Amino acid sequence: MYRESAVTVAVVLLTTALIIVVALLAGAAAGKLARMDGATYPTALTRAAATFAAVITLATTMAGALAALLA
């Protein structure tokens, strides 16, 4: 019983870490592309932050939809 819950916690933590890494990479890419397009640093940072937030929001929405389907 204890081992199953530990595995579940480990899977949740690893999935969360993977989502955060993907969101950071997407944000960094958006910021870099904005800078290459000639945007100022504050504008590029704003675009990177918006992309990061969008990826996190999408992951949360997908997790909610999957939880509703599996429950």
C-alpha cells in the first residue's frame, strides 16, 4: 500500500518537473525569437512570460480534462 502511493507521488513530481522544463524552454525560445525580431528586452521578456504562462495553463487544462475522463 505504501509503495503504490510513493510511486504515484514520484510520477506526479516527475511529470510536474517535465512540464516546467518544457514551459521554460518554450518561454526562452519565444524570448529569443522576439529579440531576433528586433523587440526590446522588456518586450521580449513579456512575450517569454506570456508563453510560459500559456504552456502552464495548457498543461493544467489537459490534466483537468484527463482527470475528468479517468474518474
